[in-house]
Amino acid sequence: MRTVLVTGTGGAGRTTVAAATALAAARRGRRALLLSADAIPGFPEGTEPAEVTDGLWSARIDSGEHFRGELLALQERASGVLDLLGGNRLDGEELTELPGSAELALLHTLRRAAEGDWSQGGHDLLVVDLPPLREALAVLALPEQLRRYLRRLLPQERQAARALRPMLAQLAGVPMPAQWLYEAAARKDAELAAVQALIEDRGTTLRLVAEPGPAAEDALRTARTGLALHGLRVDTLVANRVLPRHSGDPWFAALAAQQEKTVGHWYEEWVPAAALCEVPHLGRDPRGPDDLTLLDTGAGCTVFGEAGTGGGLFEGDGLAAELDDRGSGRAGDPWWIEDPDALDGLLPGARTAAAPRSGDGGPVLVWCLPLPGAAKKDLQLVRRGNELLLTVGPFHRIVPLESGLRRCTVSGAALTDGVLRVRFTPDPGLWPRTS
């Protein structure tokens, strides 16, 4: 299934563009499902998929309903303990959702989509309306982070056999974690793994929405580094609410000229890695499917032709551009290895290229990550055990090392031409012998 995650700068109309994108796909014969936490005029408001028009279904993400359901279910599972302690149970009517519930509801909905809960509709395109850009990046990184926490706090390989737990508790002098805790952690890990797999799938891309202007230009330039750090691929940058280029009104003409200047910069920075789609301002807030159709038919999308098709820039098919399989293609983490010897399978799937050798003639492995827009002063890199701790400005990620690189030491790192290169030198005591 093709998945498009729509986000962008605050107030730029990302929900409208997400709905218009799903409708554009349906008008061209796709079977699309739209998920959004915000109400969309003319669309159903239920939390289960309902048909909007031929080929298009939508469902609301209700964080309040999800929060109450999860808490009441937890209360029911812990009823024995609560009764023993004399606790008073909470009613659903008195529960008010807490901060963070919206993010958890979004992950829950993505898991349902990933596990095929709504596959009976035969959807081949999933469009998800995400929060604003900074919050969206944090949510998309959450499954990987939470799974790491679970592995560190409750490592499955250290789970003792149930029969030995009382004896181990006596030897250690502290109570051992109960079996149900490991089982609950395993269930949560499986749920998070399904969401992470959806986010990292080759058919999943991001669609960024921004209203052209200096503030949006700065926000996208910063976010571009965070997107690269987390391996998230952008299929299209949507310049929304674009004003007509010519006007006799000086104030209106100046604003349109500012937009045109920003869009020109976006062509230089984002194309051809992503398409750029200009969506016109309707002169009013879009209301209902008819206005969403106008946004699609009035949009001009510039994409870059694939190798073998003659290449070059050409006009795409409005908001439906880049929604076919050609528009997908996330290749997992964007790291690659520069190594002259190809490592003979120690780093499966790695791309290889020429790399220097160390002073004693041994191999040097260079692990590379594109970080467009990153500055050296904002970059921190620490090796801790089998992980790399990376901080780039406001963005942070902990990356597990491949098995081959765990046998190496970090011998240097450099940021040049927007690419971070981390040099690894094999540890003679750990590196496999060839003879």
C-alpha cells in the first residue's frame, strides 16, 4: 500500500491539502483512505472509515476517545490490584485526556492501518494528515525511540524462566519483574514495530505543505536536516495559497513577488529530489469536495523525469503527481558504506564506493549520511557501545551500528558538502581473519 504522510508549517493548510490529495487520487481511479484528527467540511466525522465519494473513504482520529478507551481498559486489567488497595474506579465521563494523548492516538491509528484493520475496503493509498512539521517529526521518531527504551528496560534475552524467578529474587534481594510485565512489553513492542515498519516502508513518503514566505523558508530549511537524519523521504513540497503573479495593486503585487522569490528558492533546494507543486489561492477558505477539486485542477506540479525517460523537468498531474509507485522508493536508512572491499556481506544492503586506506594499509570504512543544511557547530556525534548518538541542531537520533561496524573503532568524522562521514577502522582483535 502506498502511504503519504502530510505535514508542514503551522497554518499552511496541510489538512486541506491532505484531503485534496486523497480526493485527487480517487478521481483518477485510486481507492484512497484519508485519516485526520481535524474536521473537514463535507467529510464524515466518525472514527471508522466512511465513504466520501467514489474511491474515497475517511476516518477521524479522536484522541479523547482513544485516551478514555485505553485508560478504562488498563483499569479493568488492574481491577484485582485496585480492589485490594481499596481504589475507587474512574468513569469514562470524568476522564480528560492528558498531554501526549494525541500522539499516542495517531500511532494507534497508524498501527490499525498497518495491520490491515481497514483492508476490507481494498484501499491502495493511505493519506495521513499529521501535526505541524516539528511535532510530526517527533511523532514519526517515537516508535523507534520507545522500542529502544523497552529493549533497555526489559531485555527479552534476560527474562528468567518462571520457575527460577522466586529463587533469583531471594539471591538478588529484590523482587523480579513479573511475567506479565515482559508479556505487556512484548505486545507493545510488536505494536510499535508495525508502526515503525509502515513509516520505514519503501512505499511511504512525506508531503510537505507551506505557504511561501521567509518564515516558511527558514522552517523548511531547518526541518530538511531533521528529515534526512531520520531517513524520511519527501515526495512533494506543496506551495499552498499561491497568489496570482500580476496585479495592479502595489501591496498585493509585493506580496506575490515575495511568494515568487520563495518558490524560486524552493525549486533550487528541493527539486529534483522532490517534486514541487504550486496550489493557487482560491480567494476564500476551501469548503467541501468541490473546492478541493478546484485546488487539484488548478495546481501545477513540476517533477523530474526518471533515468531512461529522457529526464528533465516536466509538468505533473496536479496533486495526484508522485502518488504512483514511481513516487515511492524509500530505501531504508540513508546511510551507506564507502569501502573498497565490499565487506563480503558483513553489511547487507550497503552501497559501496572507493574509500581511503589507513596508514598501515588496512581498510577504512566510511559511513555516510546526507545532512543537507547541517552546520558543524550544531553537530554532535558520540559512540556509546553499539550505538551512535547523533545530534544535529534541535534533532536527535540514536542509531544502532551494523554488526560489521561493531567490530570497529571510530577513527574520525567530518561534515563536508552536506554529508556526514564517519570513519571506522577495524579492531584487529574483533575483525574476522581472512586466512
